[in-house]
Amino acid sequence: MKVFKYITGIILITILIGCEEVIDIDLPTAPPRLVVEASINWDKDTSGNEQIIKLTTTTNYFSSTIPTVSGATIFITPTLNPAIIFNFVEGDELGIYECSNFIPIIDQSYTLTIIYNGETYTATEKLLKTPVIKRIEQNDEAGALGDATEVRFIYDDIENETNYYLQQIDDPYKVIPEFGILEDRFFQNNEMFGLYFSDEFVPGDVVTFTLNGVSQNYYNYMNILLAQTGTNSAGPFSTPTSTIRGNVVNQTNFDNFALGYFRLSERAKVSITIE
């Protein structure tokens, strides 16, 4: 019996050691797709004339760099007046296209056109207004144990409309901002707020809140995107997530679709210094 246990132990140790070997997996690589980052943000109390659009492509799973896209032709036109053209020109940073004369108009629709590798991509969206953030409240006894700091950014819902909002929090202790989406279904014509709390904040920390009014289509897009990349994800052993298509359509070759979204809106931004 002791000999049997000894042999069994050796087998188990051998198996465990074997599990430490590095296995190279030859994953198939799909052809790269165009990725469009085209968020036109008109900061309140500014002209909104300076805007940027970023183009990249998808890459293989283990790549440590994201390929940029150079040599594309990009312009935006008001849908009802296509004779007006706002050109986006590639600057010193590859893949970043800049415009210095954009004219934002609330409730006007705009069409984005991208010409790349002989194919034409387009997207159309309306520039939406955004509420004013009217006050900020800080609570130092938040959380289940009362040891967290809570910050509320309060604004009034835009009246007599169905509204959707994109909220962003820049936390000084996080590399990537926190994003959230909100609809006014239960708050229509009433006060609304963005809520954030942390047990890491100390006096002097600066927290920034950004608010954008967005379309229902963009709300639905972000709802799926946040579910797949956030806490609702089932982890590495879940069913692979689906490819999320935005509103950028390849007019030349429909099957060679782009990723990303063309969005326009006013933007309200405020910061609070934790007390």
C-alpha cells in the first residue's frame, strides 16, 4: 500500500510539472479591419472648431502594438448641405487626422466619409445637445462600511425629449476612464446624476466627470460593448464575444465592414478636488 501511494505521488508530481510547460498556440489571424474612432465633441463655451479622428486596424491576438492607418481621405459634410466640406488632414502623429474649421450645430445631421485602400466608408449621425452640470456633492461616509468617498455630478434631464447619455469618470488611480450609459426612462424631465465612489480617494485628489448626450443607436452600441468588456463578461472560458458593428458602412464592399462609431455631441466636463 505504501509503495502504491509513493508511485501515485510521483505520477501526480510529474503531471503538475508537465502543466508548467509553455505551449505555443498557432491562432488563425483574420484579415485586418479598419477601426474608426470618430467622436466629435463640442465642449461647452468653446467654438468646437478643432476636432480629430483616429484610424487604426485590428491586429492579431498577441500583438503588442496597434497598427495606425495613414494615407486615408477623411471629410465630414452637413447632410442637408453637402457643399460644405470639413476636411480632416493627417498631422505629425500617424493615424491622427485633424480639422481646424469644423462648425458644430445642435440637431444638425452630419455625414462622415472615409476613403481608404480604394474603398469608401460612410456614417451619418446627428449632433446632440448635453445638459449643464449644475452642482457636485461629496459624501465621505459611503459604501457598505461607510469608509468610501462618494461623488455625485448632478444635472437636469433635457425636457420633453427621450434622452440618452454617455458618462465618463477619470479616476486618478485608474489608467483607463470608467464609462457608463444612462437613459431618462424613469427620470424624464427630472434631476439626474452621475455617481462614483472609491475607498482610495484622499484630500487633494482630482476627479473629472464628462457628460455627452448621445443617440439611442449609440446607447445600444455602448450597452453591448460595455457588457462584453466589463463586469458582465463571463471570463476567459466563456463563449467568444461577437464582433460589434458600429454605424460606419463600407459602401464599396459591404462584407469588409469597419469597426467603431461616428458620434457627435456637446460635451459638459467638470472636475472636483476631494476635500
